[in-house]
Amino acid sequence: MPGTVRPLAALSVIAACALALTACGSSGSGGSADGSPAPSGSALAGQSITVYSGQHEQTVKALTEDFTKRTGIKVELRSGDEAELANQILQEGAASPADVFYAENPPALTVLGDKGLLAPVSADTLKSVPAADSSAKGDWVGISARTAAFLAGTGKGADTAPPASVLDLAKPEWKGRLGIAPSETDFAPVVTQVLKAKGEDAAKQWLKGLKDNAKVYDSNENLSAAINSGEVEGGVIDHYYFYRLRDEKGAADTHSTLHYFPKGDPGALVDVSGAAVLKNGKHQAAGQAFLAYLASAPAQTVIANSASYEYPLVTGVKGKPELPALDGIGAVADPAQLGDGKQALSLLQDAGLLQ
């Protein structure tokens, strides 16, 4: 996760805002990847926009630099945890300097959209990616995708057998073997998927089982490292944490491997990152030009070739060759069903997995 603030505190803040906003102030067919340049923005050259970004900082820095070269529009980038940034926008209100919010997961965007703080995205930009990957209201556009997966330790004589379902991790046989990072903003959508599939009572029991079974880590990076070192045998992460760990450690020192949950399982979560123009932003046209760029083939190629290991959404732009086909893992989760994440966060708090 980008930024220095741990997601635990940020999630607690955004949960409170989602519960009382007034108190807080893919797969499929999409646009063409024919190599055509992003919008030139020449008439906007010399303007400067402020982007609040909860996405991978190195990749977003590369994107903003390429955007500036193509358009002449300068970008002030403020990176941090997406939940804290969304809360900051809520507190700043109309006085926020942010022109664009670039989030890692839909719930943070939904919170701002429900508050009426997002501007409609240009219709041409929305057409660049599959409709299911963006807001149904048209107030943010999907940019890239990732999937939840089970990281299992290796090198102990035999690989750790992966669970047949994410629900199996609450069973007694996983006691003392499992690690989780419930304070990561990536984890709440998995809880929402369990809620959607099995109902609230079953989700509560599942979380109780996870609390009984698992050692808790404060980040997916630390969880991945613990699995790789043999401290725990496995855990649920977003897929790219494994690839980044592998790049850091090298093949000889990578003692873990990814397993994907079966299609239709709540753990087979395919989620999107999205971006929006703030309704009160002072540079609306330049903000829209940035969104158009993010949803263009040149930007999607930057994402595809980056160390983020995310899936591009524009048809024809391929992700890294080691990534399995996204449509073989599952359909992109409906952002409307993921909602603002407040029910999932409330259940995590009730289970004692969040403070």
C-alpha cells in the first residue's frame, strides 16, 4: 500500500464517515488499443492539476510524467492510503485542492460519489473500458484490475495444499497455520463478497473462524513475507504482492506460490481501481483530460509494463505474460454491490479484527 499511514487507522476513519457522512463534512470488450495517442490537451498546456492517489506510487508517478509530456499539463501528486485521502476530501469539502481522486478500490470512490463530490466522467472516456468496470452512475472510470488469491508456502517437503474455498479458512484445520491482514483496504471487499454470497450470519461465523485461526499482520507485504519465510503457511492477498515479492527476493529465495480460488467462490474477487474528477475541482477540463489519458492505450501500456503487476482494462493491451487470463479467474465484482464497504468494516470490528 502507498503512503506512510497504516490502513487500520484510515479504515476506521472512513468507516465512521461512511456511517455518518454529514458529520465528516476485466474482461469483456472495451475501447481500442490501436496505439493512438492520449488526448493532447494542448489547449490546456501549462495548467496544473492536483491528484490524490491511493494507487501504487511508482506506477502513478510514471503515468503522471507521461501525461505531462503528452499534454503539457503539470501534475502535483499526493500519494497515501486511499481511505485517508477520501476522508481528507470529505473534510476539505469545496475547499479541497484535489482535482482528481485515483483509488485502489471502488468503496472509497462510492463514499465520495454518494456525498455528491464527483463530477460525471466524459462519455468518450467511459467508452474506453468495459461498462462493468466503471461506476454505473458514470462518476468514475475503471483503470486497472487485480484479483484476490491464496499465497501458500513451499519448500517444506510439500507445498501447502490450498483451500478449495476462501470459506474453508475458518475451519479448525487452519488453526495456527493462517495469516491475514484485515486492516488492508483490499480485505474488506473479500468480506463483502462473503456477505453477498452467504449472508450476514455466515459472514460473522467466517470472521470468527479467521480470528481463531490466524495470526494478524498489519500489511499484505508483511503477510507475504511471513508466508515466504515459513512463519505461517498461507493467507489471502491481492495477486500482485506475490510477484513483487518474487522480484525483490529472486527465484531462489521465493518459497511461496499463488493459488486462485475457483470461479464463483467469494475468494475469486476481481476488483478494479478507478479514478474520478472532483466536482469542486478548479481544473475540470484538465482533470477530464487526465482520466481520458488513464483510459487510453498509452497509459494502459505503462500500467501493463510496470512493477505493479495489475491488469489493464483497455482491450488489446496485454498484462505481463506470467499473469493468468483475468476471465479465467472470474468476473469483475459489481462496484454497486461492493458499495461503500461500511458493513464489511463493521463486521470486521465486531469480530475483533479491527479496532
